[in-house]
Amino acid sequence: MMSTLMHPQVLCSAVELVINQALSLNLHGREHLKPLEQKTLTVQLAEVNFPLSFTINEKQVLVTILTERSDCTISTSVSTLKKLKANQQITQLIKQGELDVIGDVKIAQQFAAIAQSLEIDWQSELAKHIGDVPTHKILQFGNKITKT
């Protein structure tokens, strides 16, 4: 039993760490999380055999496999999640059978808005780790590659 629970727990911990690290780097801070305080979005992906529940709690996101307190549950695939950028696409994806939503769809839209509003100054973050000159060189190289 312990080994079957380990994989979901490890994934939840890793996802939670990544999300909260990204939120800590967000130039807009964490104030946009307030409307979702104590709200839970559960995502059941076709590619994963267990749900992921995201709960906003004290300006951080907690990730678990618990679904009892979910305000909104989405069942879909990873490829469909990538399509969820515009609110009007939600209705279209539901009609096409690619997305199933149970509960308050506004909760899902608010979580999606948070993900889309993340703005991170990657240049400053990279410079903290490798210094200004190497960061400048990497960005110049990146710009050359994207222009060709």
C-alpha cells in the first residue's frame, strides 16, 4: 500500500514546490490569490491515474490527491489543458467532449487566470545565480537564435 501512495505524494510535492516557487518569483506578488482563499480546484487528467487538487491557503498553493472539498472538478487531458487559454474555449471544449466540469466553473477560470498572469523577470533570476555578464551573454545568444 505504501509504495502505491508514494508516487502520487511525490508528484503532488513536486508540483506544489514548482507552483509556489513560481508564485514567489511573480512580479505581481501573491495578492491575486486572495479571491480563491480556501477554494479547491481538482484536475483529473487522463494521463494520470489519480486526481490533483489545488487549494489556496494563506497565499500559497497546496497540492493533494484529496477531492472531498473540491469546489470545481475538471476531467480532461494534458493536450486539452493547453487549449484552455480563453474563457470562451471552455464552453467549446465542453461541447466537443474534451472537457468535463463539475461544480463552479468560475473557480476554474480564476485558477487559469492566475496561471496566465504569472510574470517573472527571468533575467534577474538568472543573474542572481550566474552573474550579470554571463546572463547578458546568454540573452544575446538566445536573441540571435530566435532571430534566425
